[in-house]
Amino acid sequence: MNLPGMANLQKQVAKMQEDMVNMQEKLDAERMETSSNGGVVKVVTSGMGELISIDISAEIIDPSDPETLSDLITVAVRDAMKQAQDHHTEQMGSITGGLAGRLPGLGLPL
């Protein structure tokens, strides 16, 4: 057993873990905005995928047509969550070399 090699590997893993924690903090502080139907519904998430806010323009609110508003909100939230997830995967991949999606425990699910 090569103990010096094992010690080096442990240092690399510890550095990767530290980098991942730092990246998670950075992603948590980031804000990403998406919208639907030309911006009448805007959704803001953190880079970690946490829903921060939903803004709805008064012009789209029609009490006789709640389905349209519901659809617009659903589209905007789905797009926001997808954008945040893709951004998260890309950023964490820069640390893990793409292993996060292939090895359990290296990536943090949204």
C-alpha cells in the first residue's frame, strides 16, 4: 500500500470538498431570472434552485381566466428551475471534472 499516495489523494478529496462548499455558497447567493409570455410572469431563483420570488404583471390577471395565469406561472417556474439546475451542474462540474453526475455523493441534487 502506497501511504504517501493515499495521503495525497486524501488532500485532493478534502480540497474538492472545500471547493464544493464554496461553490454552493456562491450559487446560493446568485440570482437567476426567467419569464414567460414576454415578461408578464417573472420568476427568480437562487443558483441552487431555491425559488426566491414570482412577479406577475397586473395586465395578465383576468379573474375569468385563471387557467392562463396558472399556465404562465407553471412555464416560468419550470424554466427557472431548469435554468438553475443546468447552471448548478455546470458550476459543480468545473470542480468535480464532470464526476458529480456519475458518482454518488459528489453532486448535490437540487
